[in-house]
Amino acid sequence: SRLPRLVILPRGGEGYALTYQARVATPGDITMYFIDAHTGAVVHQRSDAHTQAAVGLGTGVLGDRKKVQASRQGGLFVQIDRMRPPVIETLDMRGNLFRTLNILNGIVTPAASDFAADPDNDWTDGAAVDAHTYAGYTYDYFFKRFGRRGLDNADIPIRNLTHPVDRANAGHVPEFVLGLFYLNAFYAGSGVMVYGEGLPPNVVTLPERQRWNYMSGALDVVAHELTHGITDYSSGLLYENEPGALNESFSDIMGTAVEFFFQPPGDALLQADYLIAEDVVTPGGLRSMADPAAFGHPDHYSRRYTGTADNGGIHGNAGIPNQAYFLAVEGGTNRTSGLVVQGIGRGNREQMERVFYRAFTLLMPANADFVTARAATIQAARDLFGPGSAPERAVTQAWTAVGVN
């Protein structure tokens, strides 16, 4: 239809606005404006140029160079990946927590100025580079390994929010803001991820004396958060008590799987291992699948946390299924039970990835407990590899070793 025209524009939490829709072309872009029909004020604008993808280069949080899938818009390159079936967008919130919250709550929609941008397609903002590229890596892993098309299996768009707060203010914010937007990353629903800002380089947390870098700088962290989205659209595991611990564990398992898919195994930075977030929380990371007790987390059902903190101990108790997965792959002895597991071997890791993916996305209800997870993974191993197969034996032994019978 011809422009300008009179249209009703949804305004999120602000209701609706009667606006004129008009398109304006400039040398750098084509912009669609929505102008309030009563006041003449511009209430929303967006690029309307149907751009081609542009592959650039960027430097990640840890100084590594990688390709960045971008698009040209308004004379700049912006982090909008149109080369994969779902559009992957990365926003730079520039430390503005108020605007971050408004976007998360649907009160405003992102403007062109919110996108991470660069003038020459050689990106230097490591937090945005890694959030953007690692989201693409994670999509590729799930598609190549399982044929899955994104979080909802229907290519829902993926949106990353970086720099939600100002790192320099870390010592002057309420504890809940520090915990959520600095020392954390989280899935906010509907394909949206938020990556914490970390701490200034000269600041450590006590008593561990750990330094916290930009949370998007760890591939396993990005894959972990995106896996929460997959859980949201599949089993819908409740985020409390044992279902919540399983929810966290599945994200740890898939985050680790994505690491091993793209990175060489080893103990150094940018190498795959069974630690969680070790590339950005140093030294040591946040959790260990090989040895949960090293972080004070239970490795056996008899040691599970039964209190109410952390939604019933969902992060700590994830150590129990994490240990089961590790033993099912690598084999070894559970330090609490002393039981020995004959794993399938690291060369067959893909088999156990398939077992846990099938169990956690197809065979488990939202209120699944650890016993249900044991049954679901054993059934998945039988479905995929047959009764009495090595994966079935390994996963059965592993759950028994961690006290889940």
C-alpha cells in the first residue's frame, strides 16, 4: 500500500498509538518512521533497508579473532546475523539498566541505536563479539547434531543483550543488581539472553578471590543460557528443587557439549573441559562436572541440599546429574559411593549427548525428579542404541554411582 498511511502502532506496556507511517531514504539507510497523528512526534523508527549480510572480523573477550556475521544499516555495520535461519541480534545497552529493563519488560522495543555497531566491520567490543558469534555456534551445534532448528525448533529469533550495566559502578549497586547483571547471565524468555558485565579487572570476589570478565566471553556460558531456551520450549522443567537442578544440569551438559564441538580439549583458556564458565571466572570457573565437590556441590544424592535457598539448591544440586553425565562419558569412580563406572569413552561422547538431548527434550515432564531423569536417559539410550548397548550400561551405572536408583 502507499505511504504515508494511518496505522495503529502497539506500544508495549503503553497501549497503542495512532500514527502516520512514512518511509524516508537517505544516502546511508532507508528508515521507517511512525509519527504520532495528534502531536507530530516520532514515536518509533526502524531501518527498512533489506540489507545483505556482511561478514566481518572481531576480537573476543579473551583476545581471540573470529568471524562476525553482521548487516549494514545506516552507514554502520550492526550485529544482526541474517545468514542463519533465525535472525540473531546483539544489542549494546551501554550500561543503561533502565532501558535494559524496559526492553526486557516489553515497555519499549529496541531502536536502531541499541544494536551493537561498528564503522568498519572490524569489531573490538569483545562482549558483543562473543555473545553474537557464540549464539551462532550454539545454533549450529544443535542443528548439526540433532537437526534442531533453534530454541523452539521453529527458528525463533535470538536476541542477546550485552553491557546491561556499567562495569565501573559495580561497587555501588544493590546486591541483587550485582548478582543478576554483573556476576551472572540469564535467559529472559522468548529467545532473549542477558549477559552480565563482570567486574573491573582489579576487583575480586571473596573468599574465592576470583576475577569476573564479561560473561559472554565463555562459549559454555552462552550455550548454557540458550539451552535454557530449548528447555523452555520442550520439557519446560520447573525452575525449583529437583526439576530446577535438572534444568541447570541440562544447560551445563549442553554447554560443555558445545565446547567440545568447537574447541580442542585441554585445560587452558578457549579449550574444552568439564568446568563451567572457567574462561571468564578465573581461576577455576563456577562448577565442575568431573568433581562437583571441589566447589562444595554434591556429587551424590545422599549429599543433596534440601533447603530453600537458590530455589531449592538448583545450581548446587545440578552437580549430581552433572556427575552422572561425566561418569557415563569418561568413566571413573564417584568419590562418595566409591562405585566405578565404565564410561563409553570420550571418543563416543556424541552418543551420550544424544541420549541426554533425547531424554531432556522428549521424554521428561516439567516436574521430573532425578529418578525420572534416570529412567528417561536409560530409555533414550535404549531407543537410540538398543537394549544392553554400551550407552545404556554406562548411563545406568552412572546414575547408580551418584545414588539415584
